[in-house]
Amino acid sequence: MYEEPYRWVEAIGNRRQYLDEQLKQGSPVVALSYADGALLLTVSRGTPKLYEIYDRIGLGGIGHPADLEKLRFSLLEMAHLEGFNRSPSDVTGARMMKLGLAPIIKQAFEEIFKAPFIVKILLAELSLKPGKDTFLTIDYDGTFEETSGCAVLAATKTIEARMVGYLKQAGHAPTLSLDAALALAAKAWAVGSLAQAAETETDRKDEKESNTPVAKEPEDAALLAHLRETLADKTLEGAVLERQAPGSSKYRVLTREELASLVPKSAPAST
Amino acid sequence: MGMQGDFLQLLKEQGYQIGTSVPAGTEIEITRGTTILAMKYRDGVLVAGDRRATAGNMVMYDRTDKVLELDRHSVMAIAGVPATAYEMVRVLEHSFKYYRRTQLQDLSFEGKLRAVSKLLKDNVAAALAGTGAVAPIFAGYDFEQGSAKIYFYDILGAEFEGVEYAVSGSGSPTIRGILHYVNTWGGQPLAVLSEEEATIQALRLLTCAAEFDSATGGVNHEANLYPVVKLITERGLQTVPDTTLKSLFESRVTRKG
């Protein structure tokens, strides 16, 4: 029945709807440059969502853990073979995205008799010089983009734009200290998470007209309160790519202690 | 197979093979690397190597680095054919990283030892043919046991633990005896030496090796060329800077007057 072109277009449309629905509950991911490198932050439940891919490349994802795992392995395989056969400098974020992820994701998305990957992926690549870090994001249909400074993943494009808007407006600069960058990333995460919750709510009430752009994001206190509430049953997950780290691997998972300062004191004791 | 984090297996699936069993031609002098040593001291393990690579009577290179970092807590010091040894180091380095990144945990110390053995075993044909014989020393920090350890290998891949020290390469017979003497009847056993004292011993030993083995570079003070000395402790790996080696050599190794 899908042989007819319009059926195929229809099927793709259904597929988008299905994927949007699946990703609605995903926890946003924030990545940004700071003074000593690049930071990745998210909140996860059980399965981690941030991973090391290569010497200078980190990955953040939202979606189905099994799909994320499959794509992570294919990236790891490609990166390590390339780094071994050529040189670690030839393993770049852009090549990993264009050759390693995009074709696989797009093909799976369009082969309507097979299951698509329920994922959105972000790659953060640490540059040799400060201020030149690259961030690449890819959607479930295989479209990808490259940015510098910061990048985010969230359930919808609109919410992603709001989060990036928030980061810019709240004064993100690549010269921030790690503490400042962490605090900012956590608030941007809350902006995304609250927006996703609001959208789900709107869907339920079926009030499409109220889905107008928000003029102002919530105050810091509201953002932190939301973060605190979420962390009651979930965990904050952070990783950095540190330019000055000794050795060739620059990726490091942030410790619980380093992340603890993000949750204000009024939080229920959770150590 | 990739799922199990085995990088060597992944390479083999791509048609990769370490070492080729082409017999060495009688006319060709193959490049070789020479004296390396590892010894336990108070805080961990010291690994050192001279800088010379030779092909027959010819000095190929005087700035060879024979003590190569595999990760933040382990090194492989190489003696034998550098072409094969460097390749092994590259495979190991990528194997450890690949394992850690896929399995989300570090490869165990035991696992690292096995990886070295496996590569040497795959290389046996080349080792026996004479084109790829490598006898390395592997040293690293074993977090399970909470101590730094030394292992050395023959060219066929047999693994031996160097409880106090290990040596390899053409200059090693000279210093093996000295190490035994110093450790048994010297003022104090090697295991209690401070970082500085251990470094001085390493410089003296490599100087001795160079005295009796033309293929060992030792210390070339005039050219400002010092051996490579690395220290492995629980905190990680560090390279002793040339400036430190220079000042220790001048004050504690050269005989005054």
C-alpha cells in the first residue's frame, strides 16, 4: 500500500508524529563552551545519557536507550578505526556526524517498513584553541546542524530555540568559569524541561492557540525549584572535555561533589 | 564483536594483521631499539629507556622514545624492532580506550596484560623470522591490588612478573647484575628509594649499559640528550623533565675531578 507516492509521504508524516510523541518525555541536554573546555549537562533516570566517543568528542542524547546505544557503538567503531588507521586528528565531530550518524539515521527514518531510531544526538567537539569548540546536533530524520558556543537537545525545535535563547540572554560566553557554566546549563535545562511539561499539558487540554511564544522565561528561583523537584527521583549528569587535561583523552565525567553545588541548600538532603 | 569492546578483533574483521612473517634478508640490517628498565621504588614504578635505535653498526636515531604511554596509568617500554613495537603500542592504546569507551569501565590490569600477550602471540611468526622480534616491559598501576606492577615478556609472548625490577634489550645483561647487587647489598633495597634516588639509579644504570653496549645511547651530556624516565603512581603517570635529569646527572652521576 505504500507503493503509491502519496502513501509514502503520508507514512513519513505518521512517522514524524510517532517520533515526536516518543521524544516528548525526553530529558533535555545542554552543551556549552566555558573557559577551560566544553560542558555537557542533563538529568537522567537510571541510564546515562552522556558518553565519551573519542579523545576530544563527547555525546549527549535523548530518546530510546537501545537506539542510542546502537548508534553510540557505530560511532565508537568508526572513530577508533579512523583514529588508528589514520590519526586521532582525523577523527572530527563533523566527519563523525556526516559519515557516521546522518546516513544511518536518515535511512532508518525513511525505510518505512523498518523501525526508525528514536533519538536526537548532540556531539560536542573540543577545539585546540579556546572559543572554537564545535557542537553538532542531529534530529531523528537525519537533518543535522553545526553551531559554536552552545547547543541543546529537547523534544521540539521550538523548545530548543527557547533554550538557546535563554542561554544567550542569560549571558553565556565562552569565558565562563566551570561553576558559572554549570549553573547556567542547569537553568537552561530547567527552561527546556518546564517548556516540555507545559507543552504536554497544552496537548492534553487541546488548546493549540495557547501555544504562542513565551515572552519571558521563568525567574531563576522557579527554574531552580523545578530542578530540585526533578532531582528528587532523577540524577544530574555532567561531563566535561577539558583542554588542559593530561594525556590524549580529554573527556571526564563530573563527580557528584562537583555537581552538588548546583542543587541549592534548601533541597532535601540527597547525598 | 565490537559490542564486547575488543578493538583488536574489530581490526581483524577489517583484514588487519599484526606482524608479517617475511624472513629477514641476509643483506638487510634491521633497526632495533635497546636498553630499557623498570624498577619499583617507594611511590610506584620507574620506567626508563635510552634514546638510541641502531641498524647493525649504524646509529639510526638518537632521540627514540622507548617508554610509551598506553593510558594515564600504564606504559610499555620497548626493546627490539621499533616498527613492530610502535604498532603494538598503537593497537594497545586504542584497545584500552575503545574498551573503556564502549564498556564504560576501565580494562582491568589483568586484561591489559593479556592484551599485550595476545599481540606478541599474534606476532610470533614475524618474531621468529627476525623481522619483528619485540621483548617489551609493561608497567602500570593495578587499582584492584592497590600497587604498581612490572611485567616483562619474551618475544613469544610469555609473561613474567618483575617483582622488584625488570630489564630488556641488548644492554640489559650488564645492568641486570648491577640491579641484583644494588638491591641485595646496596645501602637500601630499591623498593624504599625516593623518587629522586630512583631516578639517579636509572641514570647510572643506563650510563653503565652504554659503557658496555654500543647499541645503547645512555646519556649524551654534550648534546643535552637524556634518557626517557617515567614514573607511575596511584595519581597517574609523569615524565621526569630533562632539566631535572640534567641537574641530577651533573650532581650525582658524573664523577667530579
